[in-house]
Amino acid sequence: MFASIVSNAVIPYDTISMTTSSGLPEYGLMPMIGLIFLLSFRQILSVSKIWGKTLETSVNIGIYPLLYSLFATVVFKTLQLM
């Protein structure tokens, strides 16, 4: 009896629907802009005096995941068109 009174008072009767749409996120272009920036940054720094193995590794840490993301986006969009 007490549980039904509490549950009726706390839980509304409206149905809440949670759905996700398949596809790429709304801001899917932002990682591509970041990739272009990092690749440009890498080219500029590669001719400077401060370029070294440590800096190259640090820049690559950001570039490789974005390259994988670009590849996955291209594959997804290609499959979506079929």
C-alpha cells in the first residue's frame, strides 16, 4: 500500500522515449578540422629547430586517432550511399 502511494507520487504517468538515430554526430566535421590543423602544425614544426623525436611523437598522438576517425567516416558515408 505504502509503496504504491510513493510510486504514484514520484513516478509520472507520461512515457519517456529514449531513441538514438543512426549516423554521424552533428558536429562530425570538427575532428576533420582538427586533423587539418594538426597536419599543418606538424609540417610547420618539422622545419624548425625545436623538432625532435619527442615533439613528433606528441603530435602523432593527436593525428593517428583523427586519421582513424576520418577513415571510419569515409567508410560509413560510402556504405550509407549504397
